[in-house]
Amino acid sequence: MSDTRQDDVKQAARQAALDYHEFPRPGKLEIRATKPLANGRDLSRAYSPGVAEACLEIKADPSAAARYTARGNLVAVVSNGTAVLGLGNIGALAAKPVMEGKAVLFKKFANIDCFDIEVNEPDPVKLADIVCALEPSFGAINLEDIKAPDCFIVERLCRERMGIPVFHDDQHGTAIVVGAAAVNALRLTGREFADIKVVSTGGGAAGIACLNMLLKLGVKRENVWLCDIHGLVYEGRTEDMNPEKAAYAQTSDKRSLDEVIDGADLFLGLSGPGVLKPEMVARMAKDPIIFALANPTPEIMPDEVAAVAPGAIVATGRSDYPNQVNNVLCFPFIFRGALDVGATQINDDMQIACVEGIAALARQTTSAEAAAAYQGEQLRFGRDYLIPKPFDPRLMGVVATAVAQAAMATGVATRPLDDIAAYKRKLDSSVIRSSMLMRPVFEAAKAASRRIVFAEGEDERVLRAALAIMEETTEVPILIGRPEVIERRCDRLGLPIRPGKDFAVVNPENDPRYREYWETYHRLMERRGVTPDVAKAILRTNTTAIGAVMVHRGEADSLICGAFGQYLWHLNYVQQILARDTLHAVGALSLIIQTEGPLFIADTQVHAEPTAAQIAETAIGAARHARRFGVTPKVALCSHSQFGTLSTGSGQRMREAVEILDAAGVDFEYEGEMHVDAALDPDLRARIFPSSRLTGAANILIFGSTDAASAVRNILKTRAGGLEVGPILMGMGNRAHIVTPSITARGLLNMSAIAGTPVSVYG
């Protein structure tokens, strides 16, 4: 790339970053109210006179602030701008974009509210005074970008004087992630902390904290050799020294990095570019561990290491190389656990728990959500994957729970948790939104060991779902696909499962039951124009038909198909083979999970313009399925007509459906026909139709056409942030479900739990 082209690229990137911060409104933060403020009553409660009641409760019991204010979930990100990223001492005001960014990360990854506070105070003692004075406002303090050695002074004074956690992330966040990476690097190379020689460059806050962490993990003090810009830190040195550096002074006549690097097992760099030379790496121990963390240019580039030590394990601070040491793996979750138990500090045990949680998570199979966020990367535990990726949703539950447990075990939790397992489930549900609502379905599925056959068995989403099924349920996945393709993809994706060993595979190109399958299909369809040759062709190429035949023959209990292709195409074969006696497709039900609660939508796929009888049948089926999720059904039959205002087709069919439900004597609330806003707003409905039999907001919306139902489903998903579970195919006795191409691996896992519930559980 020419110099001119490089300059153009850099300028474009710079402008894009500036535009990101300026538009559509300046900055990255805003404040949102968590309580309604729509009328005089709300105002009198939010402010005078009602607010006085909360004030008096807190005056009587200061711990009540966690009940009546946002303090228990509020962190201050405090900086004086004296050591900002790689920019140096740029001052408090110029540091504000970084502090705003930190606050955004707290909110995104751990749902912690933040205020960024930039203070024009270079004196560390005075800065500590200011921070300590903030204690009534915040549940915890995150110190950020304060130069060494001032940061040590500020943190020490604040910890001594404050009764809430104070955490300098530049020190301890980096140290925790380095600790987790080191745990796994030593595991891979067969080393023990007590035996390794550590050589470190950089005597700043992060470097010292990382060495302190390594000592806590078992490294011997005498095996640590610290170098800075002036060379080795040795006993008697006076230049650029402080107590933190002096703690690592060696009794030695050696004076440089080049002199002390021989035989080192671990190089830890938090200094500057090019500090570690390839010839130095060549003199390190066999298969050395090199953490070159200077940003943006590390102490040595990974390809330089590979040239002289092919077996080395390398980590950097950069996202374009494997093993990025990124503080976001730590700080949101250690604060989450600390805040939730009302910890008075973040102690060593809590930090070690964080290290162990992060390290253990990397050794597990990568989550489907993380794989989707980092497509194309090999996310399998090994030399190039020491620590998890920041967008792994399991971090919240694993790390925050471990931290909370450690806080309680060490006696620093003022609000200990009664049920740690329930706490972890709550955390998981905050990042995997379907988990809490799906819990009763998973519990019911565990009561049976049903065989679930997947028509699109070669798809990555299906493979990841199959692994999750084996890990989280008692169900038995069966995959339709070519075994060699499935094995190759499992290997590429780093999945520890193999066809024929961990799960059964049906090979459409060569299965010994092929003749039995096509003959079965032919017998079912011979009077509907299907010849033996057509049956043979379909059962060789159509995986949906193969799966349906397996269910028909009792070789599987339920089929999941539709990961690609059109819904009605799949439905055609499902009905041909499985629609017998009382089984027939009633409708497709989509559960949309929103912040306000669950909302069921039907029929989104099956009947383009259902009859009144089909609408009533859909309502009954939807109510039955809602109960599976622990939801009390409240059904609204939706139309452009509202309680008889129009004589349109949908209005008439909805009114007839209401009459059918009246005659059937169903055991759930329903009403119609009405607009969607009247269904969801009980006050509006009461003004329009005071005698409505429906109480509260509807949670099941039944529409008069798939066009309307599907449109509402898609709008809620794409514009309102709704998460879909489904579609659930009602009426087929749980013998088949047809998903849509947008489904995720998590969605397939949810559908397998639904399919894994015996029919007797829900009718």
C-alpha cells in the first residue's frame, strides 16, 4: 500500500471515529428515567412530598439506599487524565471520551450504570480526598488513567477510608486478565507457577500489579526480574525508584534485559515497542510464554516470535492477533458481583476468583453467541485461545458469581445472597434473554429423553445446538447430513463432538434404511400421485422428508427443520407424512421476549387467511402453549375492526371466532375483535369498551392473516429489540417444528427443549 493510500485510510478512520462521537448527538451517554413521570401523582412521588419518605428511610438505615436509590448499581469512573491510554498526560477534559467509553462498557457488558468524573487535580492526596467525598453517591469507584506512582497513593488512601469497592482497573483489571492467560498458558505447556522464571519490562501501575498477581498465583519472588527504561531493578538502585518497584529489586550485578532474559519461561511486557528482540526470545526456555502487551505496537510482533520459537505462546493487547489481553473480560463482571452482594472492597480472593473463572471459561467449548460475534476465528482452547472473547455471554454468570461467592466467603459482603444458583440464573437471563422464560420448558424436557432429529445437520448452528443439547438436556440429537462434512465442520469449529460417537447421523447419500424410508413414504403418498421413482428421489435428497419419515416410523420423537428454505415448503412434507388422525397444523406461534414481558403472536406462517374456526383453534393452542412458559394466557383477537366498527372480512371472522370460543367454554381470558393498541393498553380498552372481559394487557395476539401476524413479529424483532422463540408449530403433537432461516444456535436449543417436552405435559 502506498504512503498516500495509507494516509487516506488513516484519515478516513480518524474521521469515522470523530463522527461516531459527534453524531447523531454528541457523546456516548445519556440519562434515562426508570420510573414513570407522566402526571401530577408521579411528580409528587418522584419529588416533593413523596421523596421525603425515601430520605427518612435512608437516614434511619443507610443500607436502605440500595433499596430506594440507584446507588447500589452505580459506579463512578474517576480520572485526572494524567496517563490516558497511549496518549500520556492529556488532562482531565481531554480524557472525557475515554471515561465515557468506559461507562458504556460497564452498561453494555454488565448493565451497571456509570457516571464519568474527570477531575482537574494532579496532587494524589487531594484527588483521594475528592474521591472519598463521593462515597454517598456511588456503590463503587473505578479509578482510571492516573499515572504511576500517584495511582498507588490514590487507591491506597481511598481503600483505607472508604466503605465501598475501589478498583484501579489499569492495575488490577490488566493483572486479572494476565493471570487468567498465564494459568492457561502454564497448563498448556506443563509448567507450574512455583517453577517458572519471569522477566518483565515496565515498572508502571499495570506492570507492578501483574507481577503482584503472579506472586498470588504462586510465582516465587526471587524468580521475578523486573526491568524498566533504565534497565534491571536491582538492590541499591536510586534512579526512578518507588516502593512498588523496590519490592522486586534483585541482588545482582546484571543490569539489562538482554542479560536477564536467558532461560526465562515467561516474558511480561507492559513497556514499549520493539523492547524484546528475536535473539532474546531464542535464548528463553523451550516453548516460551510471551505476553507483549504494549499498545498499539507490542514489545515484539507475534510473527517475529514464531520465526525463532515456533512453539511459543504469544499474547498481545491487540485485537488483530490471537490472545488479546483486554480488561473488558474482567472489570464489568468483578464490579457486578461486588455490587450485588454490597461488598465493601474488592479483595485478593475476589480477584483470584475472577482469574479462575475467566481461565476456566476459556477451557470450555465456545458459546454460539461468541462464535457468531467472531466469525472466521478459531475459538478453541489452545495456544491461540488462552482467554475468552469479550462478547461471550457466559462471562457475566461465571465471573460475577465467582466474585460474589468469594466476597461472601471472605466476609466483605453486606448483602449476602441466599441462593447462589438462582443468582447465576438471573445473571444468565440478563444476557441470554430467553433463559428465564425457557426454564420451565427445559425442566419439563429433562423429565424425558426424547430423540430430536435435525433436518439440516450440516449447518453450523445445528452443530452448536447439538453440543448444547448434550451439555444442557437429556435429549438425544440425530443429525441428517454427510458424516465426513459434519466431522470436518466440528473440527473446524472446535466442537468436541463427533458423528457416530457422540450423536447419530443419517447419511442421505448412503443409509442402509434408504429402501425402507422411500417405501414408507411411497405407501403414505401413492394415492396422491407419488410414484416409486419420485419417492426414491425425495428420500435421497429431501432431508425434511427423511426426518419426518423417521418420526413416523418411531425412530425419532420430533423433527426440527427450516434452518434454510421456505416455511410452507417444509410444512408440505411434514403434513404429508405426519398429519394423521387428529394431528394437523393449527398455526405457527412466535414468542417475542421484550423488556416489558413476553408477547405471543399467531398465526405467523400456516393459514394465509384463517377461517373463524381456525382462528379459535389457534387461540386455544396459543393459550395452551403460553402456560408451558409459566404465562397466564390473555388472548386478544386483533383486527382493523374494533368491537363491531367495521364489516371487513377479518372483523367478521374474529367476531365469529369469539362466538366459537364462547360456545367452547375455554378456561382462559379472551376478547375481540380489537386494535393492537387496545389489546396492549387496558386503560384505552376500558374507555372504548368498558364491558370487556379481558383484564390487563393481552399477552397473546391472534391476527386474521399471516401477513399481519408476520409483520408484527418482524417489527418487534428488528425495531423493538424483541427476541423470538419459535415459531412453534401447533397441532402436530410436538412431532415437528419448522423454524426460519434467521434462527440462531440458541434458538435451535430452545426449540429442541420445546420439542423435547412429552405431549402429555402440555396436551
